[in-house]
Amino acid sequence: MSAVTRQFPNPVELLELMQFKRPDFNGRRRRLNAALTIGDLRDIAKRRTPAAAFDYTDGAADSEEGLARARQAFADVEFRPSILRDVSHVDTSCQIFGGSSALPFGIAPTGFTRLMQTEGEIAGAGAAGAAGIPFTLSTLGTSSIESVKAANPHGRNWFQLYVMKQRGISYGLVERAAAAGFDTLFFTVDTPVAGARLRDKRNGFSIPPQLSVSTIVDALPRPWWWWDFLTTPKLEFASLSATGGTVGELLNSAMDPTISFDDLAEIRALWPGKLVIKGVQNVEDSRRLADLGVDGIVLSNHGGRQLDRAPVPFHLLPEVVREVGADTEIAIDTGIMNGADIVASFALGAKFTLIGRAYLYGLMAGGRQGVDRAIEILSDQVVRTMQLLQVTSLAELTPGHVTQLERLVPRRVAAEGSAARI
């Protein structure tokens, strides 16, 4: 075997091989461009946001098992791709609730959003409009219906409704949303009382934020958050006439635990657009709602923030689709952190998906630009997953593209009283 011939490095060849990256002196753009996943945006958000505000977004109820299971359900997907299909062009658009969306996901309603980053819902609405996807404003939002419409004047705006003890406040917001041209109403039905948000209690998180020794120490390495908070307009809540307490205390003082199916008729009479019920968690309720003629349902356990260990929406999806998918449009949220999660949901029959934390991590990481980046990351992942599955449109996705791997298997009691696995 002949020896390798060596030579002194040629400076001209070295210059051709070593291309130096031009430095970017814009810190926000640099850190957002370095984020390749929603998890990366979460890491940036955690560094830049005080613990109380970050944990309010990141946390869930009690042991947070419900959120962990929802995310694990997506991790337990096995894809089954086809081969030798032309996927040079992929169409990610879809029709949902009487209109179109350029991507198979929209922004979910989130409360107290400007506490996470002061651009709040305005950043979310503007980014949604630019991407051609719907934006949903919460009853507990920190931007007005009219300001959201101004931020997204030509896009689709949806409004999420909590029926509160002071019914007039809730119904007045519904009328304002209709007058502003919002086209879809999400009636949320999983929040008769607040879930046990233990991180908030441990952090002493309240509305408005209250200073303590621990919050001041936590704020020292994050002066930009406090500068934004203290130099922008005072937080205002469209539905809360008074503040001062933990989020759970505020919710419990405002929410009406007496709401029932009878309230649907009154809400339907108030709302001229599409009526969607959010927070459905079993097949029986899905069937009843479909029989009542609602325009859609959202399978959701509220991001794990209400009843811990509630059903995992992604697990529930195939059965609900089989039962009522021909009668009403079904959307899904909770646990979505990757565009592949969105593709898997469509394969199992969902007509749309909603992102909450994924959008908020982007918001906390970089305001409006951070939301744009979160949408871009998910969009790229959706397209790439579809191409690798070798489908060119969402309509081509079928249950045959996805296997839900079993991790938690339900148990039942046999006739003789002994336990048996299903």
C-alpha cells in the first residue's frame, strides 16, 4: 500500500474551504435564528422570563401528569411512509369552520398573555395574520377585541368564551366580537372552577404581580422583562372587574359552575357565526353536541391545566372521529410541540389543530418575531413530515400513515371480580 502524499497547506485552497459566517449583531434575531425547535424557544423563554410568569405558561395542574401524557402520546407515534411519490410541492392549506387556513394549525386562546411578554395578543394576532392562520382571543385576554381586530384586520379572528357569573360581561364580549367581525366562537366547557396550578401557588404568582425578596432576586438577571412591563400600558382585562390574587382565585371568583347544556341555546342565539365547543373529553358528549348541531368541537383537556390525568385528546381522537366525524368538524389541542404532531392528528381524522404553549414560548423568547419563528418552525416541520410520508396534501393523510403505540393500557374488572387487561 502506497503512503499518503503530503504537502504544505495552500493558503488559496484554505480560503476556499474555510468560509467564515458573517456575525449578526442583532441579538434577538441571532437567538431566534438559532432556535430550531419549539423546545429551543422554550429554553430561550425560560432564560428571559421571570420564573413566576414562565411557570404560569409552562405549568399544568397538580402533578402535571395530564400534560406529560399528552406530549408522550405524540412521542409514541410511529409513522408509516409511502414511497416513490412526487412531493416537490406540498399543499398545507385546509378549510375549517367555514373558512380557510394556510397551515393546519391556528393560535389557541391564552389568558393573561401580556404578563408573559408585553406584546401579548397583538403579537400573536399580527403573526397569525401574516401566516394566514386563525388567531383566537381569550375571554381572559389582556388586549381588547378591537385591538386584536386592528392587529389582524384581514385575517381570521376567533373568540373564546367563558360563561362567567356576571353573565352580562360574557355576553357583552360576545356581541363585541360579532360586531368586530370575528367569525367563530369557542365556548369553553371544561372550566367550572380553576384547576390546581401548584407552580403558581409555590411562586406566589398573582395578578397584578407582587414583589417579594424572591421575585426581586429572580428579576435581577432579567431586567429587560421588567423594563418592558413597567414602561408599557397597564394590564387591562376585558372580563375581570377586579384583580388582586392568584390566577386560581381570580378564576374561581369569576367562573360560573352552574353552566349546563341549556346555556348553549342562549349562546347560539347571541352568536351569528360558527359555534365550536372547546374542552370535550369523551365520545358521549361529542355525540350529544353533534346531535345539537354545533359547528365543531375541540378535543382538549385545557393543556393539562384543569383536571389532571384527564383523557389524552390525541388518544381520544380516532374514536370521536369514527362516531361524529361525518357530522361535525373536530379540532384538537394539548401537547403539540412539533409539526409532526400536527400531521399525525390530521392522519387520524382531525380537521384542525391549535397551539398554545408553542406560540407562547416564541412570544417570551422574542415578542412578535418570536411568534413568527414558532410558526415558521412548525410550518417547516409540517411540510418536511408530509414530504417524508410522501403525501402532497392534508387530504391524502389517512389512519394508515400512523400507528399509536401503546404505553398506558386501560384495565377493566372481569365479571367474577378479578382484574383483566383490555
